[in-house]
Amino acid sequence: MEIVESQFLNGWFFRYLKVSGIYFYGQPKVWQQKLPLAGRKRDFVPDMLQAVSAVCCSLLIIAMLADYALFYLEEIQTYDFFVVVAFINRIHYSGQVPLIFLACFVCRHRIRKLLRDVSVMASETMSLKDLQIWRNRNSAMIVMWLALCHGFHLLFISLRTIGFLENANDTVPIFGNKGSIRAPTLIFSTLSSASVLLSLNVDLAVQVFYFSVILIMIRILHNVHQVLAQLSGHDAKVTVRTEYSMVDWAANVVIRMRQLYKRLNRAFGYIIFLNCMRDLTAMVALMSVLLETDLSVRPGETPQQHQKRASVHDLKQNIVICEFFISISNAILRWTICAYSHKQVP
């Protein structure tokens, strides 16, 4: 079944969103229709695969968060400001992923219907050639932005993984620091890095998703403004009858677009709220990193142990700074797009 949304978003982007666990194309009414069994499987299997992807990603992230919380449980009990802020930052960074999955699943029908109606509006106000050009430009922007953020983040994650692999033959304690349950360092570092990368991927995927929706709505309103500007120019080729019909058409488009903006807020409001909360946490975490001084030597700690702990601490601080710049870059982009979109609404 050909999806209408592909008119302003490429098919590969929808597949990327489905693999990431973001876009649920479920249609509950399909079971009420008298369709053949083969048709039902075509609608049911992709949704099941996407649900499995979201559940597996959530379980991996929750498991690594549980390991992180239990490992640093004793340090958290000291109520040190820097330890508590670092803990909250890590929990919020990865903990928002299951919440994003939940919000996308709960609002899946609103999102699907919104994309369908926005696509209809785009086809009414833009030619097929303009839609193709916009699709290509939007795809290029998405690929460049994802590659830039992932590449910048992967650089620091690779440094962290290399530090783990220096002792690849050893084992590390999991779900606590007492050493009761241990796992090979290679497997643990792989799962830990995968958890962090999946968290970033979901955070980026959902943001470029609603960025693209807002941008196409801006483009639709921009075309309406161009039509109204031509009419106000008193073009000699425009008759009075044509002018009135175009004004009515533009007014109808504006009214429908205002309704779509309200539906956009209902469809992506919870997700945008989670992203804004993440930006706030990243800001506090960065302030904590900048205020923290050098680590002091613990009682009974050798210089070699202190040096190793300091190097791991510095690497974690660099990762926090990297994640902050990615979050603040997305926040600035979100604010710019939303502010410009607000100006386009008459």
C-alpha cells in the first residue's frame, strides 16, 4: 500500500524512522475490514517488527541504566553535587528514549493523519517538480545533520571504547561494583557503546522528523504569501474574478494550516517537551563540568590508580560536553525553525 506521506518525505527516511522505532504506521481499522489474510500480514508484520525494534532498544538502554545506577550507588549516597548531576544527566539522556517511544506509539494515529493532511496541502500548493526538489534538499539536510552529529559523538565514544579494550581479556562487574556478577570487558563495552549510540540516534531521529514536518508547512505558507504578493502587485493579467478566487483559495489554505499547526502541537507536543527537558539537563550538566575541579586522591589510592581514574573522569567530561553541544545545536535549530514558522502564519 503506497503511503501518501512519501510525497514530501522520501521512503528511505520512513524506513529509517521505522527501524529506529519512531514511526508507527499502524492502522487499527484494518482488522475491521474484510481484507484477505495476505493483505493483513503486509500491514501487521512491519508494525510488529518495528515494535520489536523499539522494545529491544528500550530493554538494552534500561539494562545499561540499571547497571550504571547500581555501580555508582555508593557514590550517589554521598550526595556530592557533581556526582548527583552527572547521574541525573546520564539517566535523563538515555531514560528519555523509552518515553519517546511511548509518546510516538500513543500519538501514532495523530502523527499518521497529520502527515497525510500535510502531504495533501503540499500537493495542492506545490508542483510535482517543486516537491521533488524540496524532498531532495530535505534529504540532503537530514543526511548531513545526522552524519555530523553521529560522527562528532562517535569520535568520543570510540575513545571510550578503546580505553575499555586495553583490558579486553579481563572482566568487569555488572549490576553493582562488588564483583558478584561479572562480564567480559569486550561484551560490556560493546553493549554500553551501543546503548549510548542508540540513545543519540533516537533523540536525533525524532527531532529531524518533526523538523521536516514544520519545514514543509513553512514552505506551504511561503507559497501562499507569494500568491498574495502577486495579487497585491495589481498584475494586469489578473482579472477581478481571478483575484477574488485566489484570495478565497489563500484564505482557505491559511485556515486549514492553522488547524494543522494545532494538530502538530497535539501530535509532537510531548516529544518536544522531552527534548526541551533534555536540553535543560544538558545545560546543568555542562555547568557542573565547568565548575568541577581536579579529582582529589582517595585514601589508600596509589598514584597509578588515581591517574587511571582521572583519565576516565576526563573522558566522561568530554562526552558530556559533546552531548551538550549536540543538544544545544538541536535546540537552536528547533527554536529557529519554530520562530520562523510562527512568523509565516498570518
